Amino acid sequence: MKIKISLSLALMAAFVVLLVFVAGCTSAYRQPAQPPPAATAPSTGDVKMVEIASTGFNPSSLTVNAGDTVVFVNRDAALHRPASAQHPTHLLYPGSGADKCGTAGAANGNFDSCKGLVEGESWSFIFNQKGEWKYHDHLNCCTNPAFFGTVVVN
Ligand SMILES: [Cu+2]
């Protein structure tokens, strides 16, 4: 009888030790939480802003360095769509084109917001190609000469 009790006590103790060991192992091997992958590659450069008002782009001419991000923000009640010259194909900036809208967007190097920005909405583009890049507001360019701009990338 005494042997039976001590045997079951020993079995219970062994079970508890095993339980603690397993719990310790699983938590020790747990990996630290990883941040979710970024939707687009982060820019390594500066961030500059171009505001779009009813009077046009401000500033209308901007100089940046390759790798800088330009944020276009709509401060007007009307829709505005910044896009590479020339209207309507938007082919001037390498890799751009109105025909690439719908699936590519800025993530694929397309200098075209591809949609009208509503008031307060912003759209950013990373300029990796050096040069002087003319652009326009695709939705207002052709009736208002204010809606043309230039980004110079050094
Ligand atoms: Cu256009």
C-alpha cells in the first residue's frame, strides 16, 4: 500500500516536472514578433511637399535629390491628379504611363497618382531618376495653365 502511494506520488511529480519542462521549452523557442512587411519600399531620402490649390501647384518648381519623396497634397475642393508629362500619355518620367494605372501606381515607379485626389488627400512619389521632370494635373491641366509643374532631381 505504501509503495503504491509513493509510486503514484512519484508519477505525479514526474508529470508536473514534464509539464513545466515542456511549457518552458515552448516559450523559450517562441520567436519575437516581426513587423509586417511594408507595402512599398521606404524612401531613403528627404520628404518634400507640393500643395495643390485652386491656383495650381505650390511650389510649381521643386528641386530634390535622387531618392527623395515628393508628397502631393490636395488643398482644394476640386479633384486633382498629379502625373508626368506629356498629357495624356504621361510617358516622360521613365517607367511612367497613364496606361499603367489601375494595377501599378506609384509602387511600380509610375509618376501618376492614377486617380483624382480629394481635398486633404495626399499621394507620394519617390524620384529615383535624375533629370528635369515636367508634370501636370491630369484633371485640370488643359483648361488652366497653372496646373503644370517641374521636379528637378539632382
Ligand atoms: Cu494628363
